[in-house]
Amino acid sequence: MTATPLVSLSNVTFGYGGAPVLRDVDHVVAANAFTGIVGPSGSGKTSLLRLLLGTEKPQHGTVTRASGLAVSYVPQLETVNWNFPVTVGECVLMARRTRRLLPWATQEEKAEVADVLERLGIAELRSRHIRELSGGQQQRMFIARALLRRPQLLLMDEPTSGVDVATRHEVLHLLDELNQGGLAILLTTHDLNGMAAHLPHLVALNTRVIASGSPQGVIVPDVLERTFGARMEVLQHLGMPVVVDIGSVGQLGVAG
């Protein structure tokens, strides 16, 4: 994490009127970042994304962004109205960067949509209604929508929540390709075994940053207990940490 910072949080505290959901948070998003934020519900993960995106401001501390930084955001799929009458191509086109007042797209904009759909392997779905997509196709569509803005940083909220194992691997592979291509990625996840263990860098968050580093350094019993408030056993399988479901751990959704 030594490349030029895209966003830096310094001593950031943030809340919605009551007790802070984030307190004294320091974090740097580098230009080559591929980071997973892990923590229980209510730990401040989504609030951290909003601060990085710029839709929320800290109560204390500072958020510093690189000049001209372009950031895109992919929401949780569960928050989307899949019955909205729109096709894949139309949904992606809604993210166009133009400031024109005309409602229809130019040929150049249509070509950009076609290019990004082709890049993500879903060009043939352009005219399909969004509710007809599989979980993996839905995620690819929203990533395509985000990429249309040509971001330097992609923020994703629980990108594999509610999807099957095959789709999870598909999304992971796609994100790795995008990161290797130069896109910084920061995502939240509660899936320690299926998602977090495969990322190069993790941040354990529960109001404060509990730990930051590789999966081998973060997915350890002491850090997990301080983050999730429950004792967890961690085994090693093929050189990767695996969280074992014991006691109340299953209620946290972190078993493999």
C-alpha cells in the first residue's frame, strides 16, 4: 500500500446524531488498492464508503482526495428495484458523464456503453430487462455502469451478498482483473471465508480500525474477537485462513 494515495482519512469521527459510528479512523486508499473492509452490521462499513465517496462529511478529522479524483460506487444488489422498467443498456447509460439536458444518448455515448458491456462479457444482454439477469450478470451490469464514469477508485458495498459460490468466484475474478488493469477497489464484506480471505488487503472495522493488513494478519482469533465480539477459531487450508463456525459465529454470517 505504498503507491500515491487517492484518498486519505486522518483521525476521522463520524455519526448520524447519536453515538459515533466511526471514531478516530485513519486509512489510506492507494492507487493500487484492492481492499476489503470486514466487520459486523453497524460497525461503520457503509459509512466509511460514504465518506470516501464524498456524500458524507466527517464530524472531526479530515478526508483528503487526490485532485480530480473520479470515484464510482456500486450499491448492494438487495437495495435495487429489479422491477424498474429498464434494460441493461439503459441502466448503464444512466451513468453517462454528459451534462447535456437532452434525454437521448449520442452515438458516442451508445458506443461507450457497448464497449464497457463487451469488456465485462455481457454485450449480448444489452436489450434484456434487468430483472431477467442472474446474480453474476446483475453485478457485472452495475460494475459496467460504474466503469462508464472512468473511475480511478471503485467502491462496492457487499458485492457478493446473497450470491452463490460460483457467482462469488466470478465476481472475485472480475475484480482482480480490473485491479490488475489499474483500478483501485475498496469493498465491504461480511464473508470472511468466501471473499475476504482471497483479497490482498483487509481492514477489520468496528467503529474503530481494529487491524489492517494481509488476510493472514487480520483473520486471526484475537482480531476477529475484538471485531465481531465473539470467539472464532481459524484454521489454515491450502495456505489460507478459514474461520470455523463455533457458538454464535454462525449468526454473524462468517462461516465458510
